[in-house]
Amino acid sequence: HIDTFHLLPCLPGENVSTPSSPATARNDCSITPLTPSPSPVATRVEVRPRMACPFSVVIAIDFGTTSSGYAFSFTQDSEAIHMMKRWEGGDPGVANQKSPTCLLLTPELRFHSFGFAARDFYHDLDPEEARHWLYFDKFKMKIHSTSDLTMETELEAVNGQKVRAIDVFAHALRFFREHALKEVKDQSSSVLEGDEIRWVITVPAVWRQPAKQFMREAAYLAGLVSPDCPEQLLIALEPEAASIYCRKLRLHQVIDLSMQPITNEKAGISLTKEQLRRSRHSRTFLVESGTGELWSELQTGDRYVVADCGGGTVDLTVHQIEQPQGTLKELYKASGGPYGAVGVDLAFEAMLCQIFGEDFIQSFKAKRPAAWVDLMIAFEARKRTASPGRTNALNISLPFSFIDYYKRHRGQSVEAALRRSNMNIVKWSSQGMLRLTQEAMNELFQPTISKIVKHIEELMTKPEVRGVRFLFLVGGFAESPMLQKAVQKALGRTCRIIIPHDVGLTILKGAVLFGLDPTVVRVRRCPLTYGVGVLNRFVEGRHPRDKLLIKDGREWCTDILDRFVSVDQSVALGEVVRRSYTPARLGQRKIIINIYCTATDDVTYISDPGVRKCGTITLDLPEPLPPPGAVGGAGAGTPERREIRATMQFGDTEIKVTAVDVMSNRSVRASIDFLSN
């Protein structure tokens, strides 16, 4: 039931929705709005969210670029957050409450293992056999970097083979689901039904709507929840989760960098060796029920920045605590980018290419994928120990197969290659190790760290953020003394820099708290301007002639952007934007509305530069009920035009839409899709 576009004659000043200029409108479904689009303020209705949690347990999955984990809490005893069981395997010197985000598929593309198990099994495979297995690591970044993400987007395994990304993500989530459920059942006295569990999955705040929807679809595919019960799954924003946890902190649970002059490698995170040891013995963390004493020091209404420095992305959020209820208000739209710790690994790979030749490194990766993974793991373990005051070199053992492969392919030793490369900052030790001097480590870290510092500094100059006195550093990369020192040096004079002790688990714990009470973040800022294309009365001299459309003898201007929300606009939880639409003809079964977005607010038309179509709203129209007293069913008399009222929410972590058939007051199935573009 799709046909060409029809428009209703309207009263002066009224708007009529149109997908775009007539030339491009052929594939669109017919919609005609009934009411003029009022200013966004007029359509605002505060719907106070329900506070009661209908679930008996909340399970949060922190799906990270380099490491992942889960935690849970029973709503009966929400003060206690239980961390996941310790993982088998693990790297020496790394506290393992989380597991590396790597996944192994068999040559037949069946799921084999995840985390340390996947890494160790892959390592032990015969090199020839390993080439047929599909090993994925750091694959979350692909979702951030793909501009046209769909259900068909592919990921490349280390051996070069490609698989649908959604399947890889679903395998990982299914793995976590099984482990988490088993652990929850072991700790629960009663039998848990599936609908008693609320799931929370974390994503970076800088991710756009398609990426958030992608995670939701992967969770449906993994069987976490059914698509019919979408409210059972929450998407949590990583820095927001960290912020929720940070406001619960007690002073003894943090390191205040502003209090320590960082002079040597003993400073920084190594201060926490004892606390780390203590917290490691207990997998259950108690959370204060109010807000922590750190905040009694923050005067009412004080503001703070959370910098979530992870493996893949760095995410910045600015919050204000609202007293007395302790809810959070976002003061500036989330910002950040792909400046995570992976940047240091890529710099190391580039350094190897410089020494041994890019063609050799690419060939080694393709022919000896498992050995390449081993080399990167060795580097990662060393990377964590790098600190600014260190005088001795960091040793990285090269796998024997690397040394052997180089000799066979280049006819000379690795040592000779190092000498020839004139790379004075990397030496070769007689034990078969690359020795990275302090200068070499600085060179690897510098580009990524300076991007992070620059980003935080730029944020601090924004009017909404000026004068903020607290900066929380969280996420796995925040453990790095190199990053701590750089942030301290750049920002230590203007604000207090605070690092929670269990900095790598901050997001995970906050995600559980968010699942227990999603209303804790009361006001968010819109990352983009969203709207639809409409027709307005054509005004000579104000509207360009190429936008003129003559319909039934009246002059219309096409392509005008009717804004739902504007970029960086404050939207409270439960605030809604309403629009009414009417089917263009009787018997129509679907209304499809194109949504456009732009990163600026100074646009007038959907054809302006920077405006792009980003999604669709679909309204499924039920068979209309015959009006009361009508004889001979719906065909009798002149049928009234149906009005479908769509209600959109932009104040949540995902954009939501509901709709109702005004005449019958029946709900209309409404969906919003950002993935099929």
C-alpha cells in the first residue's frame, strides 16, 4: 500500500510533511501532517518516569574494545554489586576482573571460545592450521569507524576472512549471557524467570544512533531479551555510567593526583597496589546509598567532567549534581573520539613496519597470525608498565617464529635490520628481545596522549564547562602513569584530577547502578539536530524559486526542516515532542517518515550542506474502526481523515517513538530505524 505523495491543502502558516523535493520523493510513502508543527517548547510534556524496578536482578555487560566483563546486583540488595568470577588464564601482572575482548570461530564459522580461552587456544594451534581459524580482537572499533553501518557490515578476522559483524557481536554477548546467568543462578535462592532480568549493555557516548541500535539488535540475536520486550534491555553510555558510580565514591576510594607531585614511577597508579590487592579479594562491592562524601565537598550544584579513557575511544561527559535528590544533569553534549589506548598499539605496529618493512609485517601477519597476536600481547603487557620517570628500557620478546621468518625471507638477522634502520631508540638484546628506551615509549604514547589532553583542554574552554573544578579519569587507559602524568601536567593547576581505585571497573559498576535506576540522569544534551522535511507556504523573496511546488493552485516551499530537537539542546527525561500525521488516502497501511540530522543548528532546508537522511519512522496503521452508529461498516458516510499522533523521546540514551490513532485512541505500532539506510 505505498503510492506517490499526496498533500492536503492547509491553512496559512501550516506545515505539511514531505520527504524531500518532488524529484527525489518517488520512493516515499505518503504522509500528510494535520497540524502545524509547533515550536518544540509547546509540545513538551513532562512524563515522570516510573521509579519502581519490576526486575529482580540487573546484569550489566561492559563490552570494551580491549577488555570486557559483567557484573550484577539483586534489586532486593541493591547496595551490593557482584563482579564476575575470575577468569582462567590471564596475563602476568594484570588484575583480571575483565576478560580480553577476543573471539575465536572454527573454520566452519562456529563459535569456539572467547577471552583468554580464545587467545590461548589460538596460540597453541599449528601455524598452518591457525590460518583457517577466525580470530577477532579489538573489533568494537569497527562499529565506531563505519559511517554506513548496517546489519550486513562485515568484520575481518586476523586471517583476512570476513564475517557479518552482527554475528560476531551476538556470539560475544551470548557467551556473556550464559556465564552471567549461571553465576546469578548460583547466588540466587529463588528460580529466576527470563523476564525478571534487566540487561544493560555499555556503549561510548560518542556513538551515533545506528551504532546503539546495532548493539540492541546484536543483543536480540544473542537471546538476551526478546524484541517484543525492548524495555528489558538498556543501552548505557560509558562515561555516564562512570559518572553515576563516581558520585557514590568515598574519599578513601580515590587517588587525588592534585595531592601528589608526580615525580617518579612510584607515583601514579602504583600508589594503589595495596588497595588493589585488598579489593581483589572481594568480588562484591558495597555502594553508598546516598551520594559519597566527596560530594559533600563539592558544593550543591557543582559540576565535574568525566573523561572515560578506554581501549578504543575517549569519551567526555560534563555533569552537574542536582540536590537534594542527587540526580545528574548533562551540561554539554558528549564529545570525544577514537583516541583510546589502541592508538599506542598502532604506533608500535608502525614502528615495526619502519624497522622491518611494511611488506614483511603484512606477510608475517597473514602467514603467522597467532604469532603476531602473541607479539601484540607481549607489547600490551609492557605498555601497562610504562611510566614517565622510568630510566631502564622495556623489553619485548619477539616470538621465535618472527626471528626465523625474517631470516628466511630477508636473508639477514633481526639484529641487522635494527642496525640498518638507524632507529637509535630501539635496541636488540642478546636474549632475543627488542629493548624500547624511554624515548621510544614516549614516541609511541605521545600522539594518542596529546590528542586526549587537547580534547579535554578544548572542552574546558566551553562556556558551559568553564570553572569546573573536578576531573574524573576513568577507563582502562586511565591506569597508565604516562596518561596520568600528562593530564596532571596540563590540567593540574586548574582542577582536581581524581582517579577511582578500581578505575578499569568504574563503568561496569556504574552500568549496574544505571540499570537499578535509569532515571538518575535527569537531563541530557542532544548530540545532533533532528527533524523531518515539510512544506510551508511559499513566500516570495524569502524562499528560493527552486523550492517552489504548485499544488491545487497553491504555492508551497518544499524541503523545510521541521526540527524535533536542536543540537546541544537540554532535554529532560520524559519530555516528548509530538507531531500529528494523516494517511494520504483511505486504506493506507503504512506511513514512512524520513528523519534528517545535522551537527549544526543554522540550517533551513533538508538539502542544506551537512544535513543527511539518518533514519525512518514507520507507523503501521490498523484497520480503522467503523464510527459508532454507522450502518454498513466503515464505508458508510464520509469517512473522517484519520489522525495519527506520534510522540518522540530524545531525553533517553536511545531515541524512542510511540504513536496513537486519535479517533479510536488505539496504539499504533511505531518503530524508528537508523540501520537500514
